[in-house]
Amino acid sequence: MRRHSAQLIHQPDVLPWLGANFWSRTGGPLMWRNYDPAVVREELRALAGHGLNTTRSFFYWPDFHPEPDRVDDELCARFEDFLDAHVETGMGTIPTFIVGHMSGENWDPVWRGDRDLYEDVWMVGRQAWFVSRMARRFKDHPAVTGWLITNEMPGYGRIYQVDPPSTDVVTAWAQAMCNAVRATGATQPVSLGDGAWGIEVTGRDNGFSLRETAEYVDFVGPHVYRSDTDRPRQHYRAAFECELASVTGQPVVLEEFGLSTDTVSAANAGIFYRQTLHNSLLGGATGWLAWNNTDYDDLWDQSPYDHHPFEMHFGITDSTGAPKEPLRELAAFAGVLKAVDFPRCSRTDADAALVVPAFLERGYPYSRPADRPLIFTSLHQGYVTARAADLPVALTREADGMPGEASLYLLPATRQLTTRTRRELARRAAEGATVYLSFCSGEHPVTRGPWFDDLDGLFGVELQLSYGVAEPIEDDVLELTFTEDFGDLRAGEVLRFPVAGNEDSRAYLPVEPRAGRVVAVDAHGRPALVVHETGVGRTVLSTYPLEHMAARTARVNPDVTQRLYGALAQLAGVRRPVTVADPHVSADVLVHADGRRFVWLVSQSPDPLVVRPAAEGKLHSLADGAPVQDVALDAYGVAVLELR
């Protein structure tokens, strides 16, 4: 199965985009009122000197569009100087048009009143007029390398989705805005700047649909800030959201990510950047824009910093322009991109697929939005587990008919499947695939249990559920003992899983084996893992919601489920070009157009490690080409090697 790795190719001198969202320290969002050409050039030189090539810039809407039919020519002249400064430093920029939301506050042009930004025809027309004027004015400047329509419109157009607009309305608005850019003759790629917070990625319906707006945009730009209770899950969060955001097959640019150094130590800020950059690259991102370029200590009494004080310190440089740990990590990452010639690299194909249920993104009649967070978190945990098992996985969507063919299908804690998918999985298993599903009862009491037909026939069991009653897991630790060899798991081996969930989801599936055979039991002798040989393939049922329990557990990773995933991979004959015995270290491979292969080793260990990877070939240093056997990794470190 193909793993997404589409790249922008329009302007090689500033690609792949690697940079920062930019507000000068002279004013933050008010920088255009207090524009200082010398300071701006100093700030840009600090970025370029660390290997960055791109900024995302902003037309602060209340200032640039002071009247419905007028733009501020003086501010536009300042923006043109800003563009000239980019050319002087060898950088490009991505201007953002409708900027009324920023860092915890919304600002309107004085003439907006209470007009709706999506449905008021005059208001939509004014936005399109402004977009057109600005694009026409700057489209031929060599510093402009792309366009973004807004900054996080879901948080501005209808505040926090108290009354979210419909997808039809948002899509029509997006069409009008993107067409306004292209009607000027501008040829740079365009996207929305909405954060990719819509239903295909998050499961939340805010009116923005990647599928529906794909016709009008050239790339997708996730903004990833959500937090977690588990550090490896946090480190893989941006990667996972980039994987989900690739639903349209368009290039994925990690358009915003970062942290305030008011909330973490300097060292941990660097670690977060290192992990996010490398893992998102391995997750299909092909551009990166940090939030943001500088700190704003001198703006402490200016909104939004007076009421969101931590927003002063998201910078990759401090308020004097000195580099912080995030900028040092960006510089090191820039070196890796150059060393592997990243624009000519792509991800390897995958023999394993993580199945994304259609219920994440489709509001079927009488289905419940409350199911979607469970789907997201179980998939996220399954993704982290697959990475720990060195298992390259492609995401395949039930809503698209699960395109492609895999040797192994993973359905982690999946409660809901359509009838079409149920039958398709049975067909693929009979034709040679291994299909794994872990039972999940769901997190609310309505129609508890599996929401698909004939679980018995698919897995060769007879379920023993009572109507409406969840069978509680009473142990605090699940002990799963293998009764026969299973992949590289030996008979008698015991895996232990922390138990978690609410009164609905902390439940197991009682079954009696029929055509299936029990390969592992729980501490009470009940079937815990059942294999059903069917045709020339098999299905595998876990009667416990392993990934859901892990997703609801703090500090759980590397979760022992990675042992099960490794055994499934071995059973299914999945190719893993590089593996590392220590589950703290994940391995993955990129392939260059000339055939060279590059291996990433990413550690989730808080301590330094020395590992000896097993590979289908010999590992060599990127620096001098010397053969490598043992690889030293710093705490949460990354090593990149060549595989020959």
C-alpha cells in the first residue's frame, strides 16, 4: 500500500518549506504599525542563518483593510519592504489574507459589525475583494512562495463552534476565496489556513471538510497543539494528524506547531521539536512552519499577551534574537533534509494498513458524535504501537472502500463497521490477508457492543453477551497468556496490560470458540486472542480493547501491545526493512529517487541508549559512509543512516 509523501515542487530554491510563522518583535500582530526594517532584517537573518528558508506572514486584517473598499497603501509599502528583505536573505514567504484571529484573541475591522463571515453575501464579497487586491499587488514578487486564505478561521468565523456553519456554506466560501487569488493570475500554491481541524482529521464537524475543499486548494496545513498524558503519544501526535490530513492525496505542510517555553524546560522544548519534526516527516509531512519566530517580552501590556502571557514565549528566538533550543533543532533538521536530498525522497510502501472507520468522518443517521473521540484515540494509540513495533503502516479509509491491498489489517478497538466493510475484510482474509480487530464496547451505554454484523462468522466464535450489559473487566492488570506459539511469541509467555476505561468501555467480549482456535487466555482461563483460519488467510480477534485501554492510560508507552503487533506482522509476512529489539526505538525508511535508502531511528527513551538494528542490508554513517553496527542515541534522540 502506498504511504502518502506528496511534495510541493513549484519553487525549488525555497523547498521544502522549513521556517516559522512570523511576527516581528516590534509589535506582534501590530508590527505593521511599528514596522522597523532593520529589526525585520535582523530577525530574518537569524532564521536564515540556521537553515530556514520560509516564513508565513500575515495581513493583520483590521489594519490592512480599514474600510470596506480600501486597503492601506502605507502598510502595503511596508509589506513590500518585508518581501524585499526576504529576497535579500534568500527566503520566501507565504502571506495570509484574512487575519482576524491570533494567539487567543479575535480582532475585526471596525466596519464588520455583526455580519457573518460565511453567509452574508456582502461580507463574503468584501473578503474576496481584499484577497484579490492583495494577491494582485504582490503576486509577482519573487519572495511570495504560496498563499493562505485565513488564520484558523474555525476559531474566528464562528467562535469555538457554538453555531458551526454547514460544510456546503464553508466550501462555497473557500471556493470564492481561492478563486479570488487565482483570478489575479497568481500561480503560487494556495491553501486555507484553517488548521485542518475538520471532521476527516479530528472527527469534529466544524464545517471545514478536506474532501470538499480539495478542489480549490493545493496543499493541506495541519495546526497541531493538543496535549496528551503520554509522552510518546505526544511526540507522534503531529505525525498522526498529518497521516489523517493526507486523505485527499495533496501535499501536507505542518503549518503550525510549537510550544511556549513558559510551559516546559529549555531541554524539553528542544526534544519536542526534534520529535515532532522527524516523526511528522516519517508521517508524510513535506513542509514545516514553527509557531513562531520570536518572543515578545517588550509587548507584555499589549493584547493578546496581557491576558495570554504564555503566548509571549512561543518563539524559536528570544526577544533579543538569540536562538532557543527549538531553533537549534530546526537547524539540525535542515541539515538532515540536505544530507538525504529530501525533495527526491519518498516513503516506502507498506504491507500493513491501519483501517480508519467511516464513522470518524461520516454522520450516519442516529450514529453518535460521542463515538468519534474513541475512534480517534484508539487509532492514535494503534499508530504509536505500530511505530514501536517498527511496522510501516498506511492509513486506509473505510469511507473510500479501503483502497490498496495489504498483508495485515489493523482495526484497533474498533466498534463500528459498515456491512460492506465487514464483507470486504472477510474476502481479503480468505484471499491471504491477516485481519486483526480488538473488541470495544464503546464509551456510552447506547447499543453497547459491536456495531457490525456476524462477528461470530468473521472470527469463528460464538459471542456470549447479554443484551445491553457490558461485561466488566475486574482486574486492574490484564494478563494474557499464550497457549501456543504465535509469531515470535512463545507458548507460556505472558503479556500484561494496564486496564482502563469508563463503565461502558472497561469491558471484554465473552466468546466460545467454534471454527476459531484460542491462542491466548486471560488470568481466568477465558479466550483472550482467537485465530480463525479462513481460505488462505486468517482473522485475529482480541476480546479485550487493548488500544483503547492504553489510550486511556497515562505514561503507558511503549505499550506491550507492540509485542502483539510484531507477532501479527511476522504471522502475516509483513516486510519490516529495519527492526530494533528495544521498543523505545522505532525504525523507518525513506527511499531516494536514485535508489538509496535512508533509515531513521527515533528513540522514546528518557535515557541514552545503544542499539544494534537488524536490517536487510548494511547500515552506514551519513557523515563519512563508514559501516555502523551499534548506534548510540541520546535521550529522545534521532539517528539517520544509509541502508545499503
